[in-house]
Amino acid sequence: MFFPKINVKIDPVRRWHRPDRHFFANGACQVLAFAFLERYPDLEFRARWIKPAARFSGNHIYVTDGINAFDYHGLTIEQRLLALAFRRGRRFFPGWDAALVDLPADVLISEQRSRQIEGLWLREPEQFLHDALPRARNFLDGFGDIRRRLTASASCTSRGAG
């Protein structure tokens, strides 16, 4: 979750020309989540929506396997990602709260499907100034092979690892 100092979401050109982290933190997180699920279908991650409580803003979508999570920050522990999101939400909006909602992958790139879920309304990759999916794939490239990182992490913490 990222709260820009100025509202750039209404200007497609300014929105598109923001740095990648800002772009995928504020308005295109669903496209990055889809790119991750597309690249790593065997990792059993799923999309999860941080759905703000009524009268609050601060939506965010990331992917998780229930322990690990990935969003514009990169790979982290889900509890760490959530602690940061809730801390930031409450810093901007006292009393801010949210629920966690798992989402099917196809919802992430379909405005029509997303609108079938109460409170959700996502922009499709092609609804940005340019198609955001190639940009998400390129941004994801910068994090290296996440599959290998997760496997290496698991082997170091598994029983009998020396």
C-alpha cells in the first residue's frame, strides 16, 4: 500500500510514468500479482486482497502461500507485509482496519469479474496508458528466480539441515 502525496491516478500519463515500485504499489498491484501467479503456478501462491473496512481506503493485493508473500517490495514473510500495511494504514487513517480476502487469479485482470466481488473494482492491464502486464513481468524479472530463493530458504530451515 502506497499513498502518493498527489493524486496521479486520474492522469493516465502521470500514473504510467511513475517509478515501478510506486506504479505497482498504488493502482497496479493486481497486475503484478497476476504476473507472479502466471510465472510461478507451481508454488501454490494465491492472490490476497487487503480490503479496507467500510469508509476507509487503502486497498492492496499481493500473493501468498500462507507463509511467504510477494508484492512491490519483493519476497517477504506475510505477517511482516501485513504488519507494515496495517501500520501505514493507521498512520494515515486512525482506526483503519481491513479484512483479508482470497481472490481467484482471473479476477486480477478482469474489471468485469472484479466488480462481481463486493467492494472490488480492478483496472485491467490494457486499461492503463499502455498494457501493464509486460511492465509487471519486467519488474518481476528484477527479483531473480523466486522459486530458487524459496527452495533454498526451505532447505536451510528444514529438519536435518546443517
